[in-house]
Amino acid sequence: MAEEYRLRMEGSGWSIIDQATHEPARLDGVPLAAMEAEEAKHLLAILRSIDRVRTASRRLASANRKRSDTTQTEANRQIDANFEALRPFKAYCARCDSCARPCKQAGAEADEAIA
């Protein structure tokens, strides 16, 4: 990806040049020109960071639009029925603190059934 900004020495100061217009870049309408070298380097890093954030934001927005355009299908009832028998084992595990009452009564029997 080509960089959108570069530094250029103009007279006694430095400017950040927009590659598209070949004029000093602007941040909130303020031209980034006639700066000290260190200040120009820091502002150049800030501008590039802003561009990275904008690019990432556009990509995320585009991905979200594509995801929202997809249609959701209904779950297959036969598959749900096949796995229904497996669900109680997760709910009645004696090793977990959030179990239902039958699990806590079963104690060691539930541990043996799981193992």
C-alpha cells in the first residue's frame, strides 16, 4: 500500500505533504506546514495511525454489512433430537458448582457415570 503522506523540507521548516494533492496535508482544516523536524515526525505518525484506524473501521463495517445480508436458516430438528439425550450429562455434572439438585445428590455416582 502506498503511503499517503511524506515529509518535505520547505524553507526553514518541515511540511507533511499529501501524496494525492502534493500540497500540505490538513488536520481539522489546519495545514501541517512550517514545523520543526521532531514535531513533523510525530504528526506524520499520528496521521498514519488515523488512516489505519479509518481503514480498519471501513473493513469492519463492510464485513458487518455482508454478515447482516446473509439469511439465517432454521436449525435441523432431527439433529437437535439426536443430541437431546446428551444434554443432561452437562447439566448434572457433580464436578460443577452450578449443577441442578439431582447432581448434588448423586455425588460419586455421577462422577463414575461421567468417567
